[in-house]
Amino acid sequence: MFNSASQEDADRINAPENLVSIPVFKHHLITGWFAKKRKEFGGLSPRNYLRGKSWEERTRIGLEALVNEGVLRP
């Protein structure tokens, strides 16, 4: 858990309905995607863009990353 996450956020992040098992290689690809600066996020990395955003926005971006990497189907 990151120090900046509230207990409520930590509980949501680690809730069974929020977890998905993915191959290690896909995990590395998604982690890299979240770290790279992107135009669609105003030049910020998705990780930095999502700081302070709502749970819904963070979920939307997380699901988008999983779909983009083929972990989930649209």
C-alpha cells in the first residue's frame, strides 16, 4: 500500500472484487504503461494523473489498461 492511500482506498484496492490474476509479463507491461508520460493525460504518467482522482476515474483507467493489454475483453 502506498502511504498516500487512505485506509478506505486500501480496502477498495485489496477487495476481492477488485483483484484479477494476470501473467507476470502483462503485469510488467501495465506497470510500465502507468509510469510513462502520455499526451492523453496532459503529459503526466497515468499514475501521476490519477493522484487525487475519484475511485471511479481510477477504476476506469485501470480497466482501460487491462483491456489495452488483452487481459480483459472490452
